[in-house]
Amino acid sequence: MSKSKAKRMREKAMREGNRNPELNRSPFVFADMRTRTTKTKKDYIYRKKHKNHTLSDGSDGSFYFGYYCAFKYFSR
């Protein structure tokens, strides 16, 4: 692959005895400055978007009602 024009200019400046511009960069360039927070109670609640769609624990909100009737038939 070819070198970029900026990299060629940096290398030429170093060969001529000038300071490398990469050394002028702040150390905060490489730091991750994002703030990280722990999840709140609402984040945990809203994480489950679709309710009653999991069948792993069997509590999907449905039920089964069966009716069984046993009669003894007497012949007279």
C-alpha cells in the first residue's frame, strides 16, 4: 500500500531534523473519555421488551382447563 501524503511530509520533516508532529498530540487523544454508569432500576425493567413470550419457565400467562367427569352407569 502507498503512504499518505501527510505521512510522507512527517517523515521528510523528521529527516530534515524538525520535530515529529505526532509528538504534539495530547495524551487524552488515546483516552476513553466516555462516562460509564451502572444500569438503573428502570433500565433493567425496560430491558424485557416483549412480555409473556418466553416459554422456558412455563409462566407465559396462559392456562389449560380440562373437565373430566366420571359417572358410573347402573343398569336396572
